Amino acid sequence: MSVTIGVFVGSLRRDSFCKKVANTFQSLIPEGYEMKFIDISKLQMYNQDYDDDGNTPMEWETFRKEVKELDGFLFVTPEYNRSIPPVLKNALDIASRPYGQNVWSGKPGAVFSVSPGNIGGFGANHHLRQVLSFLNVYTMQQPEVYLSNITNSLDEQGNISNESTIKFLQDIANAFAAWIAKFM
Ligand code: FNR
């Protein structure tokens, strides 16, 4: 039986560094684990009126169902002004509601922050951890993943080719798989 991990990328940018990291990570996850990329780009901004009035948008329903069926979550996020991008917060909010129907709850997860800067998205990483703590996601504490100066890990084609980055991601993939296995 395969364990399905949902991948949530906090950037919509075509050439997103986060997407490159997520793609590379997908190729490193051990056998028995499937990484499923979940599209959060088309989710309308959360407004409780739609739920309260019985006009819940179809894409919210579909998204909540998708999240509910996952065994675990990987969040790969850039840092926007020392926090997480709104598209990711919106997705987290949508699947946390209606009140009492938080479909993130009780599942394992991991947080990667990625940045071309020196701090590696530390602020975004910890803002996201705060939200996930409230949503009752069992977020892997160690090892932590702050991918700083990410452009140094890319080759001329823009792919992650730096050996030490790949080795680091392989160690993380093994640790994450072991973390998820504790909850199966
Ligand atoms: C950024 N960026 C950024 N970087 C960072 O390290 N700390 C920050 O607080 C911010 N703030 C920020 C705000 C906004 C609105 C944007 C658009 C960008 C730069 C960011 O790291 C860079 O654009 C990355 O390339 C974004 O990730 P993706 O899209 O490559 O995955």
C-alpha cells in the first residue's frame, strides 16, 4: 500500500525555486511513498459567508476532499515579507473550515522554506509552523529545512544540481518517510 503525501507549494511563479525543490524532493522520496502535487492556485479567497449560506464553491469542496484523503503533507514555501504567501495561507484556511471540520488535523507534515537570500525563509518557516500547530498537523521538528542562497544550488538550466543540496534533501526524504511511518 502506498502512502500519499500532498505537496503544497507556496509560490505560483512559473520558474519558482520552491517548485524546483519540490520536484527534486519528489525524486528522492523512498519507495512506498507517493508525492501528489496539489494545485492551490485557483482557490477563491476564503469568505465564511459562502459556507454559512450553503454556497460553498465547488473548488473548496474538491480541495477539502483531496486534503482529507492524504496521509501527510509537505509544505514548500518561499518567504514573503518574513511570512508565508497569501495563496498558501488561503489554502490552509479553506481546509480548516467549516468550524469543527478541519481536515488537516491529526496527520504528519513537514515544512521547507526556500530563499535566494541568506536567512533561508526562517520567518516564513516559523509562521507556517505556528499555523500548523493550531491546525493539529504533526510537523517534523528535526531535521529542519531552511534552503538559503538557493540559486547557488542551480545549474545553467535552472535545475537543482548541487551535490551537497541533493545529499541534504535525500537525508530529509529519509527522515520524513520515517516520521510519516510513525503515524501509519
Ligand atoms: C519576497 N522575497 C523575500 N525573500 C526573503 O528571503 N524574505 C522575504 O521576506 C521576502 N519577501 C518577499 C516579498 C514578496 C512580495 C516577494 C514577491 C518576494 C523574495 C523571494 O524569496 C523570491 O522572490 C523567491 O524567488 C520566491 O520564491 P519562488 O517564487 O522562487 O518559489
